Amino acid sequence: MRRTVRRMGSSYNRQRILILITFLFIPLGLLGLFTYYPAVRLLYLSFTDWDGISKTVNFLGLDNYKEVFTNPDLFGVFIHQIPYVLGGVLQNIVAILFAVILNSRIKGRNLFRVLLFVPYIMNGVAVAFMFQYVFDTNNGSLNALLGMAGLSSLQHSWLGDTSLVNFSLASVSFWRYMGYTMIIYLGALQSIPGDMYEAATIDGANRFQSLWYLTLPSLTQVIQLNMFLTLSGALAVFDLPFVLTKGGPVGSSETFLLKTTETAFTFNNYGLASAMSIVLLILTVVILLVQNVALKRKGDSR
């Protein structure tokens, strides 16, 4: 009887270990197949001249990376993304202000939260097509509104002016993602104990002092997260310029990611496009490291 029980227990343990190994192997296998293998393959192709079709692949060494950094038509398009960075910084400032306001006890705050968050859940292509009618030079609602307000001198070809097109596109990004950023700040604000504000009020702190010396320091980690998402998103802008301007006028709204896809799928230079993707990944990592170092120094100085 004891031998039978031992055999049953041993068999059960083997089945348990087999099931655990199986359930562990499947997600790891999927992760390696769809994440790590493509990443390694992309890194390998970045050193070649593969055109995406032929079976022959020539090794070029660092030539593709030299082309990325020395060709102004490739690396120089990052200057077009400066308005997105500026808009992202402004977006975080406005999001914090809205989060502070909507965290207080005001009537209809839940309605305003929903209204501000709705643009984020809308499809990016749908948002782009919607703002195509807003920015239309002849029949656009923005120019029509300026005309009704007696500000006809401010009417422009918002997507046709090379000096304004990127700011126009960045404003769309600001409108779409501000509510999402606000919700993250709002969740962080609700995690701050109310006793801290009560103690600050007893000590004579006004609302601005509570915001500056209590709220913002408590949001440091969340600000770091949102700024990383904002800056990395500004580096990887694709949908808005692709749908609204196709990189025009005269390539003035081309982004690095748009240039990467054009290099791969229009000119069939997958090797160079792979190198551009790796460069974009490296820049994203550098931004994260710089943020961590800056915030760590700021924390040590305190």
C-alpha cells in the first residue's frame, strides 16, 4: 500500500513538473520567436545591403550607420520633430494643472475627466482624417473660426506652410495625448495622503506653495515616466505626418520613422532601414539614461 502511494505521489510530482515546464516553455518560446529573434535579425541586417527580395546578402560593416549619421537627408529629419518635443513638454505641464484641478471637489469633475480622455481612445488614423478637415485651407473649420472672429489675418495654409506644418501636427498630438497624461497624473495625485495637505495648510501654506513644495516632489517618478513616454513618442512619430502630409510639403514634415519606412518599402534598402531602426532604439535608451541620471542628481542634491 505504501509503495502504491509513493508511486502515485512520484507520478503526480512528475506530471506537475512536466506541466510547469510546458507552461513555462510556451511563453518563453513565443517571446523568443516574436521578440528576440526579430531583434537579433534586425541587428544583423543593419550591417548588410539586403534589399528584402534577393537571397544574397553582402556584409557592409558600419557603412549603413555611417550613412545614417552623415547623410543630412536621414539624420537631419530629427529637426522636424522638435515641435513634437516642445508640445510634449507643454502637454505635461497642462496635464498636471488639469489633474490638480480635477482632483479637487468640483461639480462635474468625472464628466470633464471623460471628455479629456476620449481623444486618446480614438483611432489615430481617424483623428488624422478629422484634423484634415480642421486644417483645410479653403473649407477648414479653423480658418472659418478665425474669419468669424475677425482674425482673417491669422488664416494660413496650416499643412502647406513649411514653417507651420510641424507645429500644426504637434498640436494634434498634444490634443490627443493630453488626457492620457492627465489620467496618469491624476492617479498619482490620488495616492498622496490627504494628511500631508492638511498639515501644510495648518503650517500656513497656500495652494501654490502646496503645489510647488508638496505635489510636484511627490510626482517626480511619474513625471519621469511621462516625460520618457513623451520624448520617445516624439522620436517615433509616424501616423500623423503619414496620413495628413505624406512628409510634405517638400519633405518638411518627414520624421525619422517615416523616413525609415520609406527607405525600406519604397527604395527596398532594408539594410539601411534596419540601421535606422537600431539608431532610433539607441536614442530612446540614451534619453532614458539621461533622465535617470538627471533625476538622480536632483534627488542627491536635496
